[in-house]
Amino acid sequence: MKRKRFSVEQIVAVLKQAELGMPVADFIRHVGISEQTFYRWKKQYAGMRSDQVRELKQLQDENARLEKLGSVHILTSGPNAQAREAKAR
């Protein structure tokens, strides 16, 4: 089965449509997502506007990038860095 990718704005739009009162089972079938996906999206994005969700995504991406840089820095400059270098030779 082919996986569909939804943008953050599309997810928010889907959740707003779901609030209009259509039964969840019918709605998720119409959108083409699983019930688990719907409730996961609802838990994560409920009550947010598109711009808020976009900002949240940017912050999550930036945090992931900074964490990656931090872990690289720790590995290259920690107290055992010289020992790792000697062991690598």
C-alpha cells in the first residue's frame, strides 16, 4: 500500500474538517488515513492554527539539528577523545 505524506497545513485542515460533525469512521475512510493516525494527529495538533504548527515543526527540526551537533561536539572534545584517537590509530 502506498504511503501518503500530508503537510502540516493539510493535517490541520483535516482536523478542522473533522470537527464539523461527520462520524470519525466515515471521515477517516474519506481522507484515506487510519484511525490511529487520526487520533495521533488530533493529540499532537488539536487546537493549533497552521502558522503555529509550522513554527512548531521548525523548532523541532532546529532542536534535532542542535542535538546532533551537541553529540558530535561531546564525542570529539570529551575527556576520552584522546583515548579514542589513540585507539583508532
